[in-house]
Amino acid sequence: MRSNTPIRLGFFIQPVHPPGRNYRDILREDREAIILADRLGYAEALVGEHLTDSAEPITSSLAFIASLADQCPSLTLGTGVLSFLNHHPVVIAAQAAMIDHLLDGRFLLGVGAGVPSDWEALGNLQADRNGRLEEGIDQIIALWSGEAPYDLEGRFHQITTASTLTRKIGQGIIVKPLQQPHPPILLSCMSLNSRGPDLAGRRGWAGISAGYIPLESVGAHINAFVQGREASGFSPDAADWRVARSIFVADDEATALSYATTESGPHDFYFFNVMTKLARGSAPSAKHERSPTPTTGMADLLRERVIAGTVDQVVEQILHLRSTVGAFGTLLYTGHDWMDAPLARRSMELMAGQVMPRVNAALQR
């Protein structure tokens, strides 16, 4: 991947909102943010899901994406992410194929570990996460590429429709996605030594570095991804790697820093929420994350991991990010709670209309 390759701009929401907010207002706000991203020319938007988290309350990313199909004619939409500890591979295969058709092929299948509270609620707290993920992806691909009755034998799931298959009426046949051989598959990665980037590279999939991790981990992900691709004979580049970051752009520096790097802003709540989960070990691979406790070092954490400032300052910080971690394909602007809706909208506008054109112009020089 050439050093001057332009960076695409995407959007990502877990999302994280104060638990006391009205749920309908949250859902409307998150939909509005993604519709705005479509209007502004963002390339894609990924949507998280959690079954047991009132601060991250989108409980079905696929349902949420379906609600946006007619409102977002340009965006590619994706799950960020589906967990095989929460979903059977047949359910993911069938529902993702339908969404791919609803979106006319503008769909990304993001998969990953999920969160421990969901695993516990479903009786999977001690389950083999990596094993379930790899087998689940393989079974989905087999369902999409194969023919009924399938007859897939796995460690965790045996899939067949042999006894009920009736071809002339369509019974026992799983629909296939519009994109062939299948929609792009993305693995979400967090820890410094995650095996996900290498796996994604070797299998020809794509990947995402979580938005709250240190740049050291992001760089390690990109290097492992490129090496994995090269080991499997793919081009040794990171065009299919995505880097999520918390970004806030304002017309003046004081507003940007007040909103994005102080206790009164939504970014502080976001990192407090995430780091509390990491400190308690209630997020996947928390032991690998070098983070301060939620009550100490938060100001330093915000300065280190939030890109904030005027257009000029944010351009400079993104170029620094790029030079630090290496080339990658897409920068995912992480959406946060719209504590101040006009400022939140303005930040997204400045990001798409001024920051990224200048970043990519600088990369061409």
C-alpha cells in the first residue's frame, strides 16, 4: 500500500450514552447521526450491538441497519459486531443475506467477541470465543456457497436441513447474499497481541482496531494484518484495515477542547464507561489493555486518545496518527452522545468537508 494512498472516512457507533437518557431519543439520535453521515459523503457506517448494556443500547445491529436502508442511499452499512456467542451461524447467515439484498449489496459483516455480560446472560461466559468465531465464520461461508441440505459438522454446531428439505417449495434452503461470493467480513480487534489481525489477513478478510486502544496496539494490528496477507499470497497492504478513533472538530480550539477533553463532555463519559469495563475485566481481552483506572489519569487519557481541535489541528493529528501506525484504508469517526447536538453535527460536517480533503491532499504531496 503506497504511503500516499488516500484514507477513506467512515463512521462507527457502539454507541455509548448516559444510561438515564430516554431510550427513544437515543435511537432517534443514533439514526440521525448515520443519516447525516450518508448526506455528508462518509463511505460507511458500522453499528455495534449489546443485549445487556443500557449505556450501549442498540440490541440488534441488523434491525437498526434495516431501519436505515431507505434513508441512506449511499452509505455502506455494517455490523460492529455480531458475536457467535450470542448468535447461531444459521441466524447470522440468513439475516445478513437479507440485509445485503435490502442494501443492494452495501453491507459489511463485522464479527467479534462481543461482551461478557451478554455471554453470561446466555450461559456462555466460559465458552471458547475464538473457536466459536472461527467455526461460525466458516459455517456461514459454507452456507452461502453451498447447497441444501448443507450437512455441516462442527465442534459447536451441526447444521443440516436433510429431513425437512423440500426443494420445490423452497423449504430447507437458506437465502444467499447479493454480494458474491459473500459480503466483506470484518474482525474487530482490541488487544495488543490479538490473533485477529493475522487471521483476517490470512483469510482475506478485513479488520478494525477499536477506537479506545493505544496507538501501539493499532500499529501492531496493522503490521500483523499485512504479514498475514503476505503469508497467504495476498498483496501486502492494509487497504482493508479500519482504524476507529474518537474525533471532535470545532470552529475554535477552546470549544473543541472543552467539549472533547474535559469532565463535562461526552468523550469523558465514553472513556469512563469503557475503561471501567476494562478495569473490571468485563470487556474482552482487558488484560492486554494498558489503561489508567477510571478515577485516575482520565485527563491524560483523553489528551492521548481523543483527536480534537480546529480543522488545522485535527488535520495535523490525523497525519501524526497515520505516520505513527502506518498506512491503513479507512478512518472510522467514532460517534458519541450528542450532548450538544449542533456542535456534534458541526464536527461531522467539518470532518467530511474540510479535514479529510486536506489530510488526503497532504498525503499526496
